[in-house]
Amino acid sequence: MVNWKIIVKRVLRRIKYVFILKDLINWEYESCKRCGHCFRLLWSVKDELWRKVTGSVDDGGGSLCVDCFIELALQKNIKISNDDILIELFNP
């Protein structure tokens, strides 16, 4: 006996995945220089924390996603609290 409900769910997941790939290819905004993922959130940290984590002296250092920023901070044993990162919805 064929379970049509499962088959329909699988097909819909594949269609959704194709649209996500299409969105990533056509994304015209920033992407992470470390992992390459596109930004879906607008986030910021204080300049001092950014300089410590990225090692930049001129507030440069490129664009990083939140996940990569936190990973870099953990690698350098820099503690980040919830108040250090401000996250907002990104509305292109």
C-alpha cells in the first residue's frame, strides 16, 4: 500500500529546497567571508569586541555571520554575553 501523504511531503520538501538554492544564487546582499553563507539577520557588536575577535585595528575585517563570529570568539577564548550581540530582522 502506498502512503501518499509521505510521498507528497517528500516532494514538497524537494521543491522547497530548490527555491532555497535559487534564493541563495540570486542573493544580492552580504555573505560571510569565512563560511560563505548569506546574511539573513542584521546583527552588530560593539567596536571593541569586533576588534578583539577579528583582530582588525580599523574596524574592518570583512563580513562575518553570527555563527562564525561566535566560533572565532570561542577559539580565542573571548566570552560573549547575550547583551553583546544585537540581532534584528533583515528586510531587503
